Amino acid sequence: MTSEGRRTSPSAATLAAGVDHVRLSYLYLDAGDLDAYASLLHEDMQVRHPGAPTGHGREAALRLAGTRGTHELFKVIAEGHCVVAVGHYSPPGTAPPHDGGEFDFADFFTLSDDSLLLSRRRFYYLPPPDSRR
């Protein structure tokens, strides 16, 4: 922390570890390995999803982890204590051509000083309703 109360930027190694933790979080969720997923979460983890109450703590984050599916990451961007993952989620059993229940997302993560996931806020895109009806 600086004298003004701001966090100092993490080292390159700390940020790289945080990026690895973000990537691993999707692999563990897709595999249904909640114990491994929990190992990446800070005890004070906060999770925010559209239309859902904010989850506080590791246990709440596990409850909000959702069901198995496939996360395909398009891009991961990192700076300071922030990592953004942009991708596509498909529920289990979805095969091309894709059908309902899937969406594009952008997850914004905040990293703790030891590279654990401290918060995640999800934004997602759903196509507008078909206007030809």
C-alpha cells in the first residue's frame, strides 16, 4: 500500500500467476473440480453476476460457480491487480450448431496481493430478440 492508501502494482511474476489462476479457474469449473477451483479463491472472494445477489466469501463463490459447461476464452488481458477474460460459455451437451443457454461473457477479476482471485464481476451478451416475428 502507498501512503495514500492505494495498492502498489504487483510484480510481473505475481501478475503472471494471477493470469494463470484465472485461466485455471475456467478449466476447473469445466471439469467440475470445485475443490481445485476453491484453491484459487481468496477467503474474502466476491462474485457479482447480472440478476443475482452479490456473493461474499469462498463458500458463496462456490455456490455461484454454476453448472458444468465449456468456457472458450478468446482473450485474457491483465494490468495491475485486474485481469479480464473474454469468452463464450456453452452448457453441457451443446454441440454446433449451438442452441440455447449459451452466451458471450466478459469477466473482470481483481487479484489479491498473493495472486488469488479476490473478486469476479460478470457481464454477458445475449443477442436481441428476433425482430422479424
